[in-house]
Amino acid sequence: MTSADSTPLHPRPIRSFVLREGRLTVAQERAFRELWSRFGVEWTPGKVLDWTTLFEHAQPVTVEIGFGNGESLAAMAAAAPERNWLGIEVHRPGIGHVLLEIERLGLRNLRVLRHDAVAVLSEGIAPASVAAVQLFFPDPWPKRRHHKRRILSPQLVAVLAQVLESGGIFHAATDWEPYAAQMLETLDAAALWFENTAGAGHFAPRPSSRPLTRFEQRGERLGHPVRDVIFRRRLVQVTG
């Protein structure tokens, strides 16, 4: 049913991803069967996640949006046991792969959740409760008519401002130059909430904490430089 101006009363949300799943390997099937109950997070839309029940220790939480096969996420969690990590992904093969990495590395500070990351950030995370959010190599949706599907938008920036604590970090990276420019422009425009750690209008150097992935190495060989943007949440004003 539509209103008089033909605008849907309940428009479908724009998805920043498309499910193109291959078959799970035997190992990935085992991961879901044996490891999901230990490291997977079951989430109901609208329910706020409780970090104290998800993780063994009360530590700063980093959320990664769309971790792919999860190798770099697992490596970061292994390198920073003093932090808790939540990876959000929709593709089952990638989730299966990272579950196997969690088992292989013996990680106790990494959990994974299968759902639309924007919905989780919007509805499932308490305000000012996250130390960092990461978004590495999201789908660039290069065709102009698809730009509206790009996940980094003013709407997402507003959600990030809500969930990040004062001084919290949002770190994104892409090898698609036009998308990198849009990321920088979108975040610089949110100066009320965020400050660019590299200075307004500048990309940040890749921090050593972000592993150099095979995908990134291949992109560099093809002449696709990777751009990092790192923004810090300004002081959250508490009233009342």
C-alpha cells in the first residue's frame, strides 16, 4: 500500500550487501556444528547486547563490520588480548572460516554475529559502549546508480556517533579511490561528532595494528593504493 504521492509507507531498507554464498567446506560445516554455540552470538532485533555476558572479561570492545574470511580480525584479536572483539558478517563461509581461526588460535576474546551490521549497531548496542568500530574493504558499489548502497553514509555516521564512547575510534579502509574520497568527505562533514586524527581532508597512514591482507597486497600490485580514514569520537556531553 502506498500514500497519495506513491511513496511506500514502509520502504525496504537499502542493503549494502548481496548474499552470494558458495557452499560450506566440510571444515566450515563442522565449525558451525561444534563452535557456533561457544563463539557465535544469537541476536534478536531490538535486543541490546550485554558485553558482560558475551565476554569473559570486562574490556574495551571493538566491533568489525563485514570481516570477510576473518583472518585479519582473528589476527588482531590474538595480538590484543586486552580487548574484546565482535565481528559482524552475513556470509556463512566467512563466519565458518573465522570460527576455525578462533579454535586454531585459542582465542577467548572474539565473538561473531551473523546479521546486518547496520541493524545491530542501530538496535543492538548501547550508547557510548564501544571503544572502536572497524570497516575494512567494504563493497565499493562502483556504478553511480548503486552508490546509495554504500554502507558508509551520513546515516551510518550518526549511528557510529551514538555507539562510540568519548575518544572512541572509527577506522575504515578501502582500495577504491572514489569511495575513499567519499568516506573522507562524509566523515569530515560530521565534525560536530568526529575529528580526523590525520587532520581535516587527510587520509591516515595504515597503523601497524591493521594487518596487511592478501587482498590488499594484490590491490597494491594492481596499482590500487589503499586509503585509511581514522576518526575519533569527540567528547560526549552528558546531561541530566
